[in-house]
Amino acid sequence: MRYEENPTENLPQGYEKAERKDTMIQYHEADLMPCPFCGSDAARLHEVSLDDENSIFAVRCPVCGAETRRVNTGFHILPEQREVTRQEAAEMVVSAWNTRI
């Protein structure tokens, strides 16, 4: 799906915009595994827009409150010495959510 606020950059395939409240954008993600704590399928990818260039991404379960670490596109630096893109940030938190030990 096309990301409306920045039409030149797409989020990973399978994301659907669910709702927007102020600066928070919530996406449904078909590929998210159930919550590892409560088993709910209600987990969603969230983006909080800080400004035109920086956003924070996390996956959160609304049932029990479990949440991945947050990835900030303006502050997380990759080994290549560049900032994380929106797509990379989304993929990082989805991967973290889906990782089971």
C-alpha cells in the first residue's frame, strides 16, 4: 500500500492503514504472529510521526500491552553509517515481533 504522507516511499507489502489519531498512524499487518504473551491476533504496527523526516515504529498488542523495542528513523544508525528508512524501521520491528526463542 502507498504511504500517503510520503507517496515516494512504500511500506512493506501487506500493510493496510487502519487509523490515524494526531501523529500516530496504525497499520494492520497480515504477517504478524500472535502476541507471545496473551496469544491475541490484534497486534499492530504503529508509527508515530515526530516531524516531516523522523518517525518512531513499534509493534504493540492492544490486549496485554506487549510492545517491541522502538525504532526511530532519525536516530538509529546502521553499520553503513546512514539513518534507517521508514521501510527498514517497519521491517525491523515486525521481525523483532515475529522472533520467538
